[in-house]
Amino acid sequence: MLKTFSLGGVHPAENKFSAGKKIETLPVPEQVSVPIAQHIGAPSEPVVKKGDEVKVGQLIAKSTGFVSTNIHSPVSGKVFKVDDILDASGYKRKAIIIKVEGDEWDENINRNADLVTDITLSKEEIVKKVGEAGIVGLGGATFPAHVKLSVPPGKTCDVLILNAVECEPYLTSDHQLMMEKGEEIMVGTQILMKALDVTKAIIGIENNKKDAIDHMSNLAQKYDGITIEALKVQYPQGGEKQLIDACIQRQIPSGKLPIEVGAVVQNVGTTYAVYEAVQKNKPLFERIVTVTGKSVSKPSNFLTRVGTPVSALINAAGGLPEDTGKVIGGGPMMGKALSSIEVPVTKGSSGILIMPDKIAKRGTMEPCIRCSKCVSVCPMGLSPYLLMTVSDKAIWDRAEEEKIMDCIECGSCSYTCPASRPLLDYIRLGKGKVGNIMRSRNK
């Protein structure tokens, strides 16, 4: 019997239209806009100014703290300006705008396609290299990877878990990456194992990717300590707590991190980026992005430079369909609607979903019928109907008491609600308010 997590979950229609579509390299645009905040934590500080010439892979914004990351130029050319732009959140944020001239790469980057298997760096050097390369969690959370690899004093990690679940409907970037770069992911896994000083790694893959399970299982036979775990298809299995529960049956206490139960989780795309950084000296300035939707003429997986406008990916996938109702950054469950298709791709951009008008519209909100469906599907054991109410009424002490900060924002509650109540919208609002209150109290 296939493993899965023990509490809640849903099974939306998968709609993996771009599955099996080979990764295509998107042409470099004429101009890129590179946000200086592409990660959880403190924004980076620009180290270039208007008129500066830059190469691909050159540092253009430096991290400003431990929970922060470097940002590197995805193109070569001249800095046009450092200015505020509209980003995927719908707010204006500072970005470095570069006019593209040619495609000259930093000479330290090894562009040879040959696999490099020898791991020569020490674990301390690996963590430093990952930090310098600006690598973040590519599953969407964008947590700085070097922070996860820095196990706090007094804590111990005994297992590395790779998130290759890709449970969001429509998205296939991780799936295709495994099919085309499986060997590099295996070496990247070894690098992460060395950095964490562990001898065991588990790669969790949902059972709707049987070709990836077979391919990675065959590769894993050559690498000591790496096993493949085929998992039951169940959303949101890609959540760290749910994946740990599914793979090793350990439950993380409320308010705690995976290291509390001896585990570190990294996304499979992040692992590939670690391979490229450590073995090829290549910073993170490009990633695989799925462009898909029911009316999209050419659902695709594109290797895309950070800073590329979303419109360029949509055009490469056949253009914006006439029946488009909404364009979403990410998947339909956790993604957010974009206010403009001119916003740039960032390190956390896993997909672009184009939804037809007929299914993009929300149903009319009705009164709660007390069916408890939202409670039964919550993978964190929360009461979404109650969290929505206390957030709406601004009863912040009750929201904190009901563990609103434990919500992983998976959207299972909104998905299953027969009254079309925007549960997650209100919970996100409540999390923001309660989080600010808690931080103020702890100063």
C-alpha cells in the first residue's frame, strides 16, 4: 500500500497537460527586470547602478543577513536603472532592470554539459557555496537553501528528504527535470547529504509519475543511501510536514520546523541548482517554468532566465487564449492571480497557469452550512470555518489561540467548501495580522 500523510487532504483533477513535454530553452528577452526580493527574508542590496555593464552570473545584489540571498544577473548587458516595478504580488518592489547585449557569461561558470560526480568541497564549503550562489527553495516557498543546511546547535539531522511530489495540479517542471537531469539530481543529493552529514536520503515522488519513479529508482541503485519512495497521490503532499509524515511517519509539533524531528527537506529543483552551483560554479539565475492551461495551444516546460516577462513565456506557449479569464502565478491551489502578464519570472516561479473564463470565476459566497468539510480536509488539523470568522471579526487573540499560524495555505478548505466561501483569503489576512502581533511582542 502506498504511503501518504495521515490527516486531511484532497484530490483535485491533475490536468498535467505539459507532462512529457521536453524542456525548451526560452530565448533571452531584450530586457529583464530582476527583483531584489525573490526569497523569504531580508531583501538583497543592489551592488550595481545605472550604466554598469554586467555578465551572466555576475553578482548584482548582495544578501543583507543570514536569512537572505545573493542575486545574480541572468543576462549580459547594461544596467538601465534600479527602480520600482510591479511584481507578481501586485505591489511595486525594487528591481534591477538590464538591457540585454549579447550573452556573455562569467568566465568562472563551467558550461560543459558533462556530468561532474567528484565532490571535492567540505560540508562547510558546500553550505558557503550554496549561499553564495543565491539558491532558494524552488518549490515555491523560496526559503534560502543555505539556512536549511545550517543545522542549529543542539539539533541533529538523520535524514534528507527530497520533495519531488509536485502535487499541484497542472505543474510538471519537477517531473520533466527528473526525466532529463536525473543523474545531476543524484549527485546534488549526495552533495546535500555531505553538507548535512547524513547517510540516508529519500526522494518522494507521487505515483502519477511512474516514469520518473522507474527512472530515478534505476539511477539510485548506483548511489549509496538514496532511496525512492512512491507515494499515494494526495494533495498537499508537497508540504514539508505532510511529506515528512508520508515518508518517515514523523509529525512536526505546532510552530516547529522539520529539524525538530531530525529531517531536512529540499525540493528536487533546488537539488539540481545545488549540483550546478557546487559542481559547475553556476549561480541560480534561471529555472524551469511550466506554462499550461486547458485552452493553451502548446503547454510547455521552459528553461527561463529570471527577470523575463511572463508575457514572453505565454507567447512561446502559443499566446493568450481568447477565453482567458485569469492568469495565475503557480498552480491553481496555492498560486495567485497576476495583475499583469508583464511581471517578471522570479526564482520562485514554478508555473504560469492560464485559466479559461468559465472556470476562473468564483462562485457566489453563501452562508456556512456547518458541513465540516473544511475541517475534514485540513492537513494541519485546523478549523478553517472558525479561522475565517475570527479573521473577519478581527479577533486576533482567538485566531492565535486556534493556531492560525500553522496554516500552510494549501487551499484545500476553499476547494472543498460547498458554499464557495473564500476561507483561505481570510486566513491569509489573519496570518498576516497575527504574525505582526507576535513579532511585535517578541521584540
